[in-house]
Amino acid sequence: MIIPEITIQDAISMPILGFGTWEMGGRQSPDKSEDDKFVRAMQLALENGIRHIDTAAIYGNGHTEELVARAIKTYNREKLLITSKVSGDQLAYHDVINAAHNSLKRLQTAYLDLYLLHWPNPDVPIEETMKAINELLEQGFIKHFGLSNFSAEQTAEVLRLTDAPLITNQLEYNLFTRNNGRITEDVEASIIPFCQSKGISITAWRPVLKGATNPLQQPLINEIAAKHEATRMQIALAWLLNKPLTLAIPKMTSEKHILENIAATAIKLDTNEMDLLDNLA
Ligand SMILES: NC(=O)c1ccc[n+]([C@@H]2O[C@H](COP(=O)([O-])OP(=O)(O)OC[C@H]3O[C@@H](n4cnc5c(N)ncnc54)[C@H](OP(=O)(O)O)[C@@H]3O)[C@@H](O)[C@H]2O)c1
């Protein structure tokens, strides 16, 4: 299936649905007990039209990136989009450079399509971090850069320090997490309007509520799901995917979830349905 794409900052075309990898291969330390299962899940997603994989240096303390390398080995690298992230505690100049090269090594790739600052760090001058990002961009080790968990003010500060297009701000965002995220508290109130006014996309992390289906058992969601012959979770995901300049990166291991989420990219919600869901939380 072809997943719809959006062009961001006239610089990159990205599919609205990507593949999240948190907890594949461990949390803060490696867990190799289910490697084959996760590699297979990534490959199943790639075989069914996914071409963007989101990972990070801290996932499995690097092991998740190694699993991504295994999964993509036999695919045409140029057709894939690989996002990784440098931890917020590695934002000093030399740490960013080292972290990027270590990610490239683990991913066995010459470049990252998108490199994100995983979270802001008020203890490191952002000028120093952006000097490293600008160099990595110039040298071609990263094609594009973005942010994650940055406030509107912090995003504005970054914009002042580079001429490169800022592609995305990755934020906790789903049907029930709006201005009440664990890290960002003002996503709908402040961050999204600011980012969108600057052409910066929003990448929703935790887009399928970590698989929690109970909060979705509501008459409005049941009604919209029935109308579209969809599951309630597909409607929750479609609500994000129908928003302008918005991408989602659910983590999905089971074949059922992979196929369900890919199918959700074809669900068109009308203005009335979007308004009702907008006002749900
Ligand atoms: N930037 C950041 O700070 C940050 C923070 C957290 C996450 N992330 C990124 O965002 C990605 C997604 O977030 P997340 O993994 O925390 O949460 P999530 O994607 O909302 O939830 C993943 C869970 O939902 C289940 N699931 C997937 N599709 C489903 C469906 N259609 N119906 C029911 N359950 C479904 C998965 O099950 P199965 O795996 O069993 O299929 C898994 O247990 C991460 O993997 C990571 O790449 C970024």
C-alpha cells in the first residue's frame, strides 16, 4: 500500500505514517531476547509500504539501532527514511558529533535522513549544539534535522541559529494527550500553532496510546469507527493523520497492528468528525 506523504519545508517528502522502535531491543539497556521478532516486524512493515523508521541512540542503549540495521540491510537505502536522535544529555558540541557517528556505525549507514535533538538541555548552550548540527548537515552525515519535546520558545531559539530547514518537532500527542504530555504541557495551546506557522511538522509520539483501548470505548468513537468500518484505534490514529503537517510513528510488533495502522492512513475524516474528535479531550 502507498502511504500518503507530505512535503515539509520544501525540503523533504515524508510519509504520514512511520514506524516507532522504542522498547524493541530493550529500554535503557539492551535486551536481545526478542531480536528476531522485532527485525521481522520492521521488515513486515517495510514490505507493506512503510519507509520511515524512527529510532534513537538511547533505545536499548544503542541496540535498537543495531536491529534497524539488520532489518534494512537488504532494502534500497535511498528509498528509506531513517530518523535517529541524540540524547538531551549529549548536546555539548563534541558529544553531538560523537553520538551521530556512533549512531551511523550502529545503523551501518552513511547518513541519517533526519537527526533529532531528543529533548532540550538547559545546561548546554543551544548555540554549541547547533554548531555541531550545522556541521553534520554540511558534511552530509545528516540530511535534515529536527527537535523533540521542545517548547515553542526553545524551537524559536533554534530557528535563530541555523539556515537549514527545521523539519519536525516530535511530541507526545494523541487523542487523549493534548496539553497534558509527560514532557510538554502545551502542545495544542502553544507548540503546534508556533511550529505550523513556521512550516515545521509535528511528529506524534505515543500516537496509539501505548495500545490502551479502554479510553477509546466512547459512543462518539464507536459511531465514527462503525461509519468507517474501522477499529477505534484506527480512528484515534486517523485523527492525527488527517491533521495538517502531522506525522505519526506508532510502535507496532504484531502483524495485526502493522496492517491496521497502515490501513488507517486511507481513512478520511470529514470536518465535522475532526471537530468532534478535536473537542473530545
Ligand atoms: N521523542 C520522544 O521523546 C519519544 C518518546 C516515546 C516514544 N517515541 C517514539 O514514538 C514511538 C511510538 O510511541 P510508543 O511506542 O511510546 O507508543 P505507541 O506507539 O502509542 O504504542 C505502542 C503500543 O501500541 C500497540 N499498538 C500499535 N498499534 C496498535 C493498534 N492499531 N491497536 C492497538 N494497539 C496497537 C503496540 O503493540 P505491539 O507492539 O504488540 O504491536 C505497542 O504495545 C516510539 O516507538 C518511539 O519511536 C519518542
